[in-house]
Amino acid sequence: MKEEKFKVINFIREFILLVDSKMENFPKKEIELKNRIRMNLYDILELCYQANSSINKEKKKELIILILTKIKVIDFLLNLSYDKQIINQKQYYKFGIKMDDITKYTCGWLNSIDIHEN
């Protein structure tokens, strides 16, 4: 896997690989749940690249806030997967750590835009 200079993108890419590897045995009746998790992760990666490329600070902030919103949606979907006993506690914990890293760096990114505005 190519290492990105942008740390949050690396965390997202690692998270996608982790989710893909741990969700191979998802029950067929829950395929929609699995697809929603994966699609939101890919959306976050795309939004990250868009925000990183954006010159307009307001647009960049909107995209970063959208990233944080999608992370919350993924958190809900993973919690639902845990509640339905599709993923175990250890997997849920690993996913949570990755999401915390992504959230922390994304919030730092958002704060750095506000700091540079003043």
C-alpha cells in the first residue's frame, strides 16, 4: 500500500482494509449493512482527497464536517453490526480505535483551518 503524506488518508485507507478483511463472513441477509459501511468508508476517502485539494477554505471546512458526519454514520452501522452479533467485541474495539484516530486527525485538520484564518 502506498504511504500518503497526509496522515488522515493513511488512517482511512488502513481502516478500509481492516473492515474488508473482518467483514468477509458477513451474513448474506445483512449484505446491505456491510455495503453501507463500505460505501461510507469510500465516500470518506473521496471527501478527504477533495478537501485536501480544495483551495476554498469554506468548501474545505464543509467537506471536513461531512467527513465527520459520515464517521458518525459508520459508528452507528458498526454498533448495529455489533448489536446484531455480526461482529464481535474485539473487532468492534479495533474498529473504534481506527475511527478515533480518523476523528482526532480530522478534527485537528478542521481546527488548523480555523487557526490559519485568524
